[in-house]
Amino acid sequence: MSRFIDIADNPAPQGASVETIAAPDGAPLRAAFFPAPNAKGTVLLVTGWAEFIEKYFETVRDLQARGLNVAMIDWRGQGLSDRESARAAKWRGFFDILKDDLKYFQESYVKPRFSGPYVLMTHSMGGTPALKLLAEGYKGFARAVLCAPMTRLFPEPKNKVLGFAASTACTLGFACNDTAPAKDLSQGFEGNILTSDKPRYDRFRDLKVADPEAAPAAPTFGWVHAAMTASAELHADGALEGINIPVLIISAGNEQLIDGADHETIAAASEMISLELIPGALHEIMMERDAIRALYFKAFDDFTAPVWKNSPAGA
């Protein structure tokens, strides 16, 4: 588990280290740490579904160039982290487990290693446990940037129909079964709905070829049910009122994978949440072509500038 997946055109960032850590329930998770010289703060970067640490090496280098340490984990159930604990949970309350993993990693591993201030950065699925944690009033981060967060899987009424189907499958004992055979979105560039940048698309494909076990090709019925349950919880009246740090949602203007329109609903639910739309971007904004990534990082820089300005190294 304590290794990086190595391919020729994806070198590990400066000072990178990888290790196995223990989650609150003892499950082994893979973690990576990327120090920056004379750092002015730290970013905890977490991935989306079926992704893993190495996919974000380029983004890590971008953050290091800004004088920021970076810490990452592979979520349980994907990457090179534990699979058994995810299966044992049968996906009941799964996003609460991920929420607890996120908080524990920040408190027990990131803070002792890297100095603050701390900013949380998430992509897609990672935004769900992040929002659940922040809604509890957690103050371990100064700000949070949520890239294309998975706040709702599908627009209504499709969301309700598929939610019912997933719940029924789980009731019948198929929680750990894959959903209907799904196209592996990382294998063919033409017509994909993730990124318009072919070299970055190909790089993730090559990483998956190098270690096919790191990313599943299809979600389980249990995962879909858990994701929809977590989404419903986020949409409950007053659910996000506990957020007490500034949060920025960066939404893809050409979103086709999740319900991107729902980001407006989530932003309206809390005065602490702001929303920025990047025109033309597909779902994986941090893996998009250079012009779109530049807009993403401008939004990140503008939003987090007050945090770093107040840090000793950023003053």
C-alpha cells in the first residue's frame, strides 16, 4: 500500500512521501504528503470517486509553486486504500464514514506534520463528506474550495427513480453488486464527459493501466444508495446552517456527469457558500485544458488570498 503508482510522464512532486495510516476504525488508508519550501500554509486535497492520489500530481505541483504544503489520502474503497472495511459497511452510512476519515486525517496526521493555516480542496465525490463535516461546525480549515462537488447525482425526476431502484436492490441483498455494466469513462477520449484535454485524459488512463485495481469501473448499488442518502441529508431544511467558514463551489459550465445545476441550490442554503461557474469546463476542472485550469486557479487564488495573507510566511 505504501508506494506510488509510477508512470513515465507523471513524476512525483518534490519531497513526496507516501505511507499507510490508520483510520478511526483501524482500516489502513494510503496517505501522501508533499512539503513546500518556506510554506505559508497547507492544502488538504481529496479526490472524487474512483480516483487516487497520483492523478493529482500536477495539481499538487501547482499548489507547491504557490508555497503550499499538500496532504492527500485515498478514500477507503478506492485507490490503494482498504477495500474490506468499505465492503463490510455495505455502504450504510458510508459517507459518514468518509466524513470521519477526513476529520481524523486532518486532526491526527496533517496538523502534526504541516503548519497552518489550512484550506480544504475537494473534487466531485469528495465534496459530499466535506460538506457533511463542515455542516457539523468543524473549524479545522480556514476555507474550503469544492470543485464540481457531487451534491446531487442526477436531476429530478431521474434522481428519485434511480434512487428507488438502488434502494430496492440493496433491500434485496445486492448492495455490494455493481450497477448495470457501465462504460469505463477513462478509456476513450472521444465523446468523454470528463475533460477536453487529451494528454491529461491519457495520463489517467495510463495510471489505471499501470495499476488496474486502483480505480473501479462501476459503482455498486450500495454506493449509489449511500450517495443519494447523503445528498438528501445535505438538502434537508437547515442542514447547512452549521457551516461557519467560507466555502467556494467552483462549478463546471458544461457539466454532464452530475447535477451541476444543484450547486445553486446548495449555495443558496448557506450564507457562507459562494458559487463560481467556469464556462465551457467539463466535470474534471482540475484536469481540463490549460485555459480552463487557469480560471480555476484564479478563483482559488482570489478566494484563499486572505488566508495566506494572515499566515506568518505569507505576510
